Amino acid sequence: MLPFKPLGLSPRGAQLGARFLSSFTRSTSSNRLAFKPSSCHSMPSFLNFKTPSSLNNHPSNTRLFSSFSKLLQEEKTKVVKEKKVEECKKEAESWFKSSFAGRTARLFFITSGVISGSVLILLAAFFAYDYTTYTPPEVYDSLLVPESALHPPLGGPENLPILEQHIDAFDTPSKEELRHKPRLVILGSGWGSVALLERLDKNDYDVTVISPTNYFLFTPMLPSAAVGTLELKSLMESIRHIVRRVNGHYLQASAEKVLFSEKLIKVRCKETNKEFYVPYDKLVIAVGSTSNTHGVKGLQFSNQLKTAEDAIEIRRKIVHNIEKACLPTTTDEERKKLLSFVVCGAGPTGVEVAAEIFDLLNEDLPRHFPRILRQEISIHIIQSRSHILNTYDKTISEYAMNRFERDNIDLLTNSRVKEITPESVIFDQKNEKGEIERKEVPFGLCLWSTGVAQNPLAQQVVQDLSGSQKNKRAIETDSQLRVIGAPLGSVYAIGDCSTVRNDLAEHCADYVRKYIIGSHGHQISRAHSIITDDDIKNVVLSYKEIDGLAEDIAQQNPLSAEALSWVNEIVPEYDVNKSGFLTFDQIKLVLKEVDSKVTSLPATAQRANQQGKYLGRKLSKLCKASTTLSINDIFDGDIDNAISKPFKYRHLGSLAYIGNSAVFDLPGYSFVGGLVAMYLWRSIYFAQTVSLRTRVLLFMDWLNRGIFGRDLLAI
């Protein structure tokens, strides 16, 4: 084969050229033509090939040269086309690398490849992990279970079984070690309890959580679950999963009574109605609150929104009412009643439920139900004040009212509910002239959301400690969150069931005594025996000394610090003689005015969460300090005060959802907004959930609502 590659021919052209030369050589051999194949390397193309004129005249050679000329022409055309294609490729490649659109397209393809590869890797990793979760059942040859757990001894005032050890006390080495630690019992599984468990150091206490619900419920998002925006499981986390962090135990039961002198808790199992005692060394009461009835009759015909069961019932009732309104046997009057939603109370919960119901009926109802239903729907909010969200900034309240009026939500302000019947809500409304008018609104669903009241256990505690407890609506604690009247340092209360006492005037003598000892202790010997109550009543303090006294009181009662900061302006009003000094009685009057300006802690998840974190840290400090105290034979005294500062509540702000928008009432700053604010509202609550599992479920629920709409199934 002759080397035709230098001629620029394709392999096919080179093959045909070789055949041509072979035929040409055979045809000219008789004419003794001398042809040197090596000369082909210097030829630029076959067109430069010269032949004698005698050969061109030969018929066979003429046909051969004609065929080869056509071949050369085709090859030249093909080469030109290939060059053009190569040039186009180079131009496209140059554009792809240099232009913005090209770089963007390149980045898109690279990103798509990376994402696709990452997804495949994640899927492979997931299936690999999922494979490991399918494990064969474990068979134990023997299990160590405490005898006292299987057969608890009887005792206590009612001779009931006493839970001395848990049935899983030997399940793990960590639990076995904790059997000899102080017994910490937590009543409740709400915000305060969960925050305490998150801050409590491991292996400090033998922890037992007692609650009738075996899950933690993220209550701020409960209105969304009531209308199908979110699934309830996205707001719930197993309390056993949370307790496992501290190697603790959980009992699904209700605490009925606390026996302070015996350090026992009387517990009842709801299903079996059996009772038993649980002993404790330290007790935390965090049982929450119930809805305030305000003495209104017929509340059994309304719904509340405190638990997961409440949300399920509201959701079921909404869907059933809508479905019933579609039936041909339903009259116009019945249809209007079924589609009338009444909310009693315009606090955050009531406002958010009204907004969620409106969004459901406005966005999802027309897609699945007859459009005529949308014209029959009505939402009413009954509020005793002149405006809604009265605990928020005025601008926020006005924004919410304007928003609801624009959405045709009926705001019935200056109204008090008198009675709820199976068919309607009866209320009195004050008109512009100040006259009271009796009105009635029919309903298909009525939500009662008007404040909180005492839990039955909290009522029992207040009753048992009636000599020390003066607040009939909550368990009173000191600034260290210790229950007043209970043995010092053994019982604590946090969350909605409790309140911090701020009765400064009543303890004026104690504060003055401590101040005198602290500021003049070097001048006094055996101060406690010398400074009697009569001496305190004869004390006279200057303005400067009263400022110092106020600072001392503020350190012991941080919740009163803001009100105490104005003492220097109040004092001159009580200095009748303008002498620059106040007597004990005058100082007591000053503290009474301070008491009147101190606001009680809000019954919110934020407050319970802060108290739980504070108490968790303090209990860990107490455990670590107990070794030193026992070595030095110190078992009495105010140990809490010695190792921890008093609890100080920090209000971080309040949020509320107002129908595809949100409002933010922050310290020193408030703002409202549309969808952007709503996404910020979601983000804040998304970050506050207690586990990765609930965050993933929340995200999936929001995605599901955006793509497929709310869930309108009534299960």
C-alpha cells in the first residue's frame, strides 16, 4: 500500500488512489513508464501529477483518469466540509468558554452533574444505612430485673405500692450507676421539662419523668395542625427519646398529690386507674395549665386548642361541616350555620386559628368544593377589649385588625360571652353610646381561647401549702423557683403552673435587716441577735441608703429590678417632712408602690423554656456542690442562693401569624410584613424545634402544602 496520507486524503480516498496507481502501473508497464512511488510524498495533490500525452490518448487510461478526477473532486469537497465542521466546533467551544451565556450553560451542566452525583451517593448511603437497621431479634439468656420493681413494697399514708426501682434499672451500665444518685422527678412533658432535660448534665441524677402524654408537643404551631397545614406528628417528639439523653425513665401516668413531708408523689395510671407512690429527693412541678372558663355556661359545646387531641377534633369538625354543607338535604340556614366559625378570645392563639381557618377556606376550599360555599362562610372573633392582640404593641394590634377587616373577618370587640348553647354563642356588646346589647351568633365550630387556669395538681399543691401560698391562680415560688412553703431546696415549680412572688413590702423587714448587716456588719457583733424586729421598725434610712437597699433587693429579685430602678424618683413623695430620711413604715409604702408596678410573668412557652434551662443548669451545679457540702457536713441553709443567681426572665419578643403574613413584637422594636415576614416567622419556629426529625417533617409539610394544598381528610 502506498503512503497517500501526506496528500490529505481520507482513508477511503487513499485506498482508491492506491488502486488507481496499481491499475495505472499495470496499464503502462508495456510502455516502459518509470514511476517512483516515493515521489508521491512531495506531491501537493493528485492534480499536480503529469503524464505523457501518449498515455492520455489511450482509451483505458482516459477512463481511468476521468474516474480518478471525479474521486479527487469528491475528496476535496469532503475535506472542505470537514474543515468547516471543525471550524464550527472551535467557534462553539470558544463561545462556550468566553461568553457569559456559555459560562452559565457550562456552570449549569457542571452543577447538574454534581447534584445528580450527590443525590446518587446519598441514595446509596441511605440504602446502605437502611440495610443495617434490619437486624435480627436479640435473644437474652438472662435479664437482671430488680425484685422491688416487679413486686413493689407497700407503704405511705394509703399503703400503696412504692416505686423504689425502675424495671429497666439494669438495662445499661449507665442506668445501673445512676441508681445510687439523687432521685429527680419531673412532672410534665412540656416546654419547661424538655428545656430542663436538655440542660441537665448526664449522670447527675436518677431522672424520672411522669406525664400522661408520652410526647412533647410544639404548641406554637398547633393552629397550623388544626387546619391541615401541618401534620401533628411534625410537632411531636417522643419524651422517651428526650429522656434517653440523661439515661432517665418515663412513666405514663398522672400525678395526683405531693406528700411533702414523706417526699412521695401519688400517681395514678389512667387506663387501669391504679395508684402508687414515687419517691423523690428533688421534685420539679411543670404540669402546665388549663383553659380559663370565666364562669361561662355551656363550654362543653365549644372546642379548645391545648393538646394534640384538640387539634384533631377541630380539624375533623371543620371537614365534616364543609362536607355536610355540600349535601342536597342541607338547607340554606343550616349551611350558613355549619360554615360559621366563632373564636372567643383574640389573643395569639385565637387570632392565629382564625387566620389559619381563613387561609384554608380561601385557598383550598374553591379547589375541591362547590364555589357557592365560599360565599356562605363567615368567621367571627369575640374580644372583651377594644382591640385584638392587646398584649402586643398598638401598631401591631391595628395592623391585625385592618388585615382581618380586609379579609371580611367579623371583629366583635367590647364583647363578653355570657353563654354557649349547642347552636350559638350569646354575648353582650357595648356600643358606641356605652349601652349593652345582647347578641347571638350561630356557629358550626366555636373555639374557646381566653386565658389560662390552674391545673388540678397545682390547685392541690396550693391547698396543701395554704399557710404559705397566697396566690389562688398559680403555685408561688421565690426567685430561685423554689415552691414557697415546701421544704427548702427540694421542690421547684416552672412554667404556666407557677408564678414568682414579688411581694416586696411584706418582706420589707427581712430586706432591711440584710441590708444593715451587709453595709454595717463590721460595726455590729452578733448582728442577728441584736437587730430585732422592733429595732427594724425604728430604722431610719437616708435617700442614699434607700438606693442601696433597692439595689440589694433587685439582686435578690431580678423580676422587680426595672420597677426598683425608679425608687429614687418615688422616695421624695413619701418624705412628708422633707428631711431626707424615711422611716420603716414609709419604706414599706415605697415597696408597695413598686409591687404595683411589677408585672407577672407571661404564661408562654418562652417563659417556661427559660425557666427550664435555668433550673437544669442550677440542678447540675447543686449536684456537683453536694460532694463538697457533705464533706464539710453542710446540709442546711440557702444552698441555692449560694451557688446560683436568682432567675431573671428576658422577654425576647412575641410572634403571631396573621393570614399569609406575620407580626413581630420585639423589645424596643416591632414590625409587620407579608410573605417575607411569614417566612421569617416559619424560620424562627423551625429553628426552635427540638430535633432534626421534626425539622425535616416540618419542611416536608410546608412543601406538601405548596404543591398539593392542605390535607382535607377527616380521619
